[in-house]
Amino acid sequence: GKGEYDHFMLKEINEQPTSLAQALEGRIDPLNGRIALSDFEPGTFDGVDSVQFIACGTSYHAALYGSLALNQAGVHSTALLANEYSVSAPPIDDDTLVIAVTQSGETADTLNALRRAAAEGARTLTVTNVVGSTAAREADDTLFIRAGPEIGVAATKTFSSQAVMLTLLGQRIADDSRGEPPADLESLLPALESMPGKIDDLLEYSTAEAIADRYSRSEAYFFIGRGLGFPVALEGALKFKEITYEHAEGFASGELKHGPLALVTPETPVFAIFTGQEDEKTLKNAEEAQTRGAPVVAVCPDGHPAVEVADEHLRIPDTDPDLAGLVANVQLQLVSYHAADLLDRPIDKPRNLAKSVTVE
Ligand code: F6R
């Protein structure tokens, strides 16, 4: 049941410290600076020279996160919408690994893309929450995210666990594919270990409800981020539109000036996500929106230069840039939740949506 919570979504947002700790249990060994993914011992991905991620919706945002992290670790990778895959798949060869990211493991679009990739000779791997699901059974390998059942239609804890497990898996792939551990493994492992505790604190000090209260009658809501903050901007906007029914869009920070800025007015709050990757540029982009009257909500640690500039601040802990976007996402989940609650939407079952989309 929902226990003390009004909605499953809020319960599942609050479960993230536990679901992430569960995902990581026994899979990292920070003392010895190693990844301990038992099904993926060192050498598992020898010979892989490019990775294609396939997924839909929120899982696509997790996939994009994983793909950008892998590119940063020096491995060629792309994230593709599974429903576009049949017409726009990049070439596959023996050295291509295709990773399906699907919480349910039953999404028809994703299964079709997975089958197509396998038929073309790709090695396949599924990252999923559901043991025994079709995608888990059909792929060569599987990585379970162990998030526990997710009842709310809007994916929350499965997103964070997918993104974290993809970050970890990406490090193993990069290590095998390039023959050397990625430079940031040493800082990543302790950051992963402390992540559940930091999210636990964030859930306590979050001021997302007050921000939602102040802005929930706006005309539209924009989310901007760069690097690993970009998929989080997309996810922030998707969650917001799904459960509030309000217009929300996510952009790469630097894209704002290439068109979307025309939409920006005093009635369109802009949530700017700071991950420690070229934050000064994102701040400049946010200021361009502020100049047009838009309230800017900075999602960043205390003491960050954006705090002084922005109209509002949603605090996140200091953490590794590989993970900062994911803790920022928890604040955005809470903003969406509280905005939808104030607007009296049926949060756990938004109109027109289903938890698992088993038709093409
Ligand atoms: C959004 C949401 C959907 C799913 C998408 C893929 O909150 O839940 O966008 O992420 O339908 O579902 P899975 O991950 O089951 O393949």
C-alpha cells in the first residue's frame, strides 16, 4: 500500500535512498576502487567498440544519460528512441553492443528494436526492473536494477536506478573496451556509495513544495541543462507534463538561444540544472531567460554562483558531476509531484497513459 503517503508516486520518490542502496548492494567495492558486478567480470566487454542504447520515454532519458557518460569515458555510443530504431538504426557490426533500457521489460517498441538488433548480429543486453520479463529473457545478458515494484504510472525510482546502473555498467564497458579504467572511477565509487544518504537528506530539506506553490499557475515550464544535465532537463519536463497536464519542455541549455527563447516570458519559469559541467555557460543561458522576465529556479549546491543570480534555489548536495544530475532530478520529481497535487490531478494514473505500453 501507500502507507503514510497520499500517492504511490510520492512514496516511490521517497524510496529512492533505499532503492539505490539496493541497486548498488554488493556491486561496488570503493575500498579497493573496483566495480563488483558479478555477472560482468573484467573482460566481459572486450572487443566492444560501440554501444547503442534503445529505450522509450523516461527510460530513454536514462539511456541518454548512460550514453553521454559512456562517450565521456571514451567509448562511442548513441541513445536511440526504440520506436525510431526500425527506420533510423545506425549500422551494426560484430563489435556493437545494443543495450535495451526498459523498466517493465515489456514495452513493445523496445522489444521490436531489441529483436531487430539481435537479428542483425548485435550482442544484446537488457537493463530492467522485472525479473523474467520478455526483454530480460530475450537479451544475451541482463542487469537488474532491483528498484522494487513501481506502481505510479510516472517512473521515478526506476529512472534513478537505471541511470545509476548504466553509469556503473558504462565504467566496466569503458574499462574493457579501452583496456584501462576510466579516469574518474576513483571518485565515482565513493560518490555512488554516499548517494543514497545524500538523497535522504535532500528529501528532508527540499523546498520543492513551496516552489511548486509559487509557480503552479504559470503558462509553461522550461527545464535546461547541459552535458549530463540535458537528459535530466528532458526528464524534468516529461514528468511535469505527464502528471500536471501543463506545457513543459526540456532543452539543452545552449539551445535556448536557437529558438525556444521566443517562448520565454515572465509567465514561464525556467528550471536550470547545474551539474558542474560548464556551469558558467548554463548560468549565462539562464540569465538570458531572466532578462526576458522569466523566473529562474537554480538547481545547484549551496554556495554555487547561480544561487546569487537566480530567483529561486533548489538545493542539491555537492557530489560527483557524474551523479549531480540525478540528485537534481529528485528535486524536479518533487516539484512535479507538488504542482500536480496543487492542481488536483490524479497523480498515480494520469489520463491517457498506461504503466506499460505493449502496443506499437
Ligand atoms: C514516464 C514513463 C514512460 C516509460 C516508457 C518506457 O514516466 O513511465 O515514459 O518510461 O513507457 O517504459 P519501460 O521503461 O517499461 O520500457
